[in-house]
Amino acid sequence: MKRGLLACSIVMLTFIGSFVNAQEGFRGPGPDVVTVDAAKGLRDDYPVILKGKIERFLGDEKYLFTDETGSIIVEIDDRLWRGLSVDQNDMIEITGEIDRGLRRIEIEASGIKKM
């Protein structure tokens, strides 16, 4: 009986602790919404939010993303989709960061949502 009560108490404390931790963290302003054109001028690892459309799949988790100012390649890991389905007519919001290489600039997505 005491073991069962102890086990139940540990489970409840773990559950409550995980709920409290989910509520913690910074709740102030985050990355700014930027255009594709503006994103191309930002430094590596700079956090951004883009609003626009995915024009097409390029392979290997890469997509051509466009807004009213231009196009850029966005890398969207398969796990980020979480059942979301979009086509080239859907407005989406991509949260991520600039991934700058020697001859290319991409966005590495950390989140995606349909507008």
C-alpha cells in the first residue's frame, strides 16, 4: 500500500512539474516578420519569420518559398509538418533562422503554420 501511494505521488509530482515547466520561459517579443529580400541581407543564424507561399518541393526537405519580394530555399524537417498539408495556394508562416553558406543562403525552419 505504501509503495503504491509513493509511486502515485511520484507520478503526480512529475506530471505537475512538467506542466509548470511548460508555462515557463520568455514571453516577450520574438523574431520579426521579414520579407525574403530583407532575409537575404541578414547574418547567419539570425531568427526570422517569413510569410508567403511554398511554390514547389525541391527534394531532400528543401522547398522554394516566395513572397512579394522574391524567393528563397527553406529547409523544413519532416517532423515539423505534424500532419499539416499545404499547397502552392496556401499562405503560410515559417519561423526559423538564416543559414548562410559560402555561395548560398537558406532558411532553416523551426516551425510552420497555415495562415
